[in-house]
Amino acid sequence: MDRSAGRPSGWTKPEAVFTRLGLAFGLIFLVVTPPFQVADESDHFRRAYQLSEGRVRPLRQGMHVGGLLPRSVEITVVDAMGGIAFNPHQKQSVDNVIALLSMPLNAEDRVFSDFRSTAIYSPLAHLPQAVGVATGKRLGLAPLGAAYVGRLTNLLAALALTALAIRIIPFMKWGMVLLALTPMAVFQRSSLSADVLLNAVAAILVAVVLRAATRTERLRLGEILLYAALTSGLGLCKPPYLALGLLCLTIPSARFGGIKPYVLANAGVLASAVLTTGAWNFMVRDLFVVKGGAPNTVGLPGAELGQLMEAQIGFLLSDPRQIVAIFWNTIAVQWSFYHRSFIGILGWLDTNLPTALTTSYTWILCLVAIVDGDQAGTLNRRVRLCIAAVAVVGLIGLGLSIYLQWSPTGGSYIEGIQGRYFIPYAPLLLLLMSSRRCTIDFGGTRLHWAVIAYVIGAMMVTLHSLGHRYYARAALIAERFS
């Protein structure tokens, strides 16, 4: 019997499956999701529009940070959002969207727009979106039309990078497919969010480092420069994810040509990333403010971030043992929310998916990670320990950064973390689950068809939830058949 008969053909290879399903459902989500109904998408659009005009550094007016944008952009954002966020009974008016698509830009009439939550992001984080918005403007589209083109370019860039990561990674390809096709991942990828590029760059970095760690050939200079560029890219997208650059330590010293080149190369990778990230943050150091209404600024119109962080650091240093208690309390209080919002609490955290979907997706993702593992046994104990250490350091760093910036001073647990924040670190956790003893050949057993069928089913359930949440007619139909 020909054992290759059941193996995936060209279009059912993991990277091809991801590309086809990611593109098909990404385009559907792009159209179905109302404008700016992805968390913070309105501010991501404002920042992308600012960059599309070649304006890199935002402006500050008092405690407000943003820039001068066309009045039509602000009108579009406010009218399109229409009080839908956080109000499950408010539905999207399709007629309103159509009307906004014909609104003239009138670029000379400008107002100051406050989008401090995204204004200090480096240009890299919004590069695909800015290219799309600029393209939309050149085509003469209304601001909302330019926003949709920005969604499209963001989607295409992320699809290309993530598909490349799945192709490069030496094993756990189907685990990466499932991770990249969670409802949350597809929903975000169809938006203007800066997290889209962050997640894709993280996936590429994990893939190229893991490939290098499991090969025998000596590394070339170009590969080391690639690691440095990817790590710098993570820092420029969001500094708390710089810890992923420590993955280069998993590559055996023999691949570098000895201990000394190993130390110098890794030091160079990390130093270049820290310097690049630090340079951008130094450029915008006078723009760091936090929104009034955040837990640590209740009753204030805004506050200097440095002052708030100084108070929080002072509290932690007064008794460092509190850090352990804070993380323990956070896991105990927020575990269920992290799980659900990792798989998908969509919109502005106001669109829940069925519990059966979030639970089953988690179990299937973990199961696939276990059985689609390291068949050759190249993921040895040293590499696993390094991966575990990077995951722990990264997650602790992420938690502390959000605690310092968002949680009330002296808070007993970390506020502000959402499950989607863990997506860049998720491949590391899946790698730690992989087992050589339980490995199954997906191609030979045709299990890839089960994965494909499940993902399609999950996407259909998600689309039903989006339709019910945002469109009155869909909600009415669902109620009649429920």
C-alpha cells in the first residue's frame, strides 16, 4: 500500500489550509464586523490615518495626545460606532454605513483628535494599515472606505507572514494552524488592530528560531540579522514582548561556531532590539499619559504615566513578596476570563461565543499540540527548559507592565489583561505540550480533514454570533429558530 496516498496534497498542506481558510473567513469577517467594533479599532484607524499622511510623531495638547485629522475622519468614527460598543441591544445600521461610504474627505478641514492609546505606537505597528488607508485615499474613497482598505492590507500582510511561519516551523504545523485560526485571531486579523502584525511577527520568530535549534548546519550572518530584526520588530510593536527575543538562547552554541560567537550573537540580537525600542520610546517620552477612567486614574482627566508607575513600583518594592500574591490572585480571579477571551470574546468584550465552542476549541488545540509534535525528538530537555524560561519571563514581564500602567496603586491583582494578549506567547506553551511518544502522522491518518472540518464549523458558529450581536434581522431570525 502506498502510505503517501493519505498525505495532504498541495492545497491541504498546513500552510495552504491556513491561507485559504484565513483568507476566506478573514474577508467575510472584514465585511460582517461593523466599522470600529474591534477593541480600540477607532484609535488604530486614527493612528493609521496620521501615518498615511507621513506624520510619524503625534502631537500633545495638555493631557491629550493625538494629531490634527480631517473632521470627516472624526465624524466617520463617531457616527459609525453609534453607541454600539458595550450596548448589546444596539445594532448596526447598514444604511448608515452606506451613507458614510459616500462622505467626502475634505482634508483641509481639520480638528485635533485624541487617540492617546495608540498615538505612541511606533510606525511599524500600523504600517500595513497605513499603506491601505493611503491607497484608499489615492483611490478617492471616503474615510470609511479607506478604513476598509486598511483592514484588507492588514489582513493580507498577516496572512502572508503567518503562512510563512507555519511553513518554516519544523513540527507542530497543525497546532499553529489551529492557533492562527481561533475566532479571536481571525476576528483581529480582519481589523485595523496593531496586534495583528505583532502576532504574525511573533509566529515568524518562533518558527525561524525553532528551525535553527533543530538543525545541524552552522548559522549564517543573515540568519542572525533576521533574528535581530524580528526581535526589534516585536519591541517596536509592543515592548513587553521583547522577551521573545530570548528564544535565540535555545539555539545550541555549536550552531554559532562556539561559546564566544554564541554569546556575542545573542547579546547583539538583544542589544539591537533594546536600543531600537528604547530609541522610539525616547522620541515620544513626553507623550506618555494614560486615560482618565482607567482604574488608576478614576476621577482624573488624565495623568502622567511616569508618576503612576513610580507610585506602583514603590508599592511593590516595599514588600517584594506581594508580587507572588498579586500573580496568584490574578490567576485565581481572571482565569476563566483569560480562557474565554483568548479563544474569543469579540467586539469590545461584549460579544461572547458559546461556551461549547470556547471549551472544545481549547481542548482540541491542546490535543493537536500534543500529537502533532516532535517526531524526531530534536526538542530536547535543554531546548524545552529554555522555552519554558522564556515563556515564564515573558508572561511575568507582560503582567508587571500592565500592573504598573493600568491597575490601581496597591491593587491585589492585575487589571487590564485580556486573553488575546497571550497569543504571541501561545506557541511556546503549545511546544511544551508536544510529545514524541504520542506523535501521530496527520497526513497518513487523514486527521487533517478533521481539523479542517472543525475550524470551518467554529467559524460558522462565530459568524452566527456576530450576526446575532450586530444585526437586527439576523438576531430576529436566530430568535425564531431558537
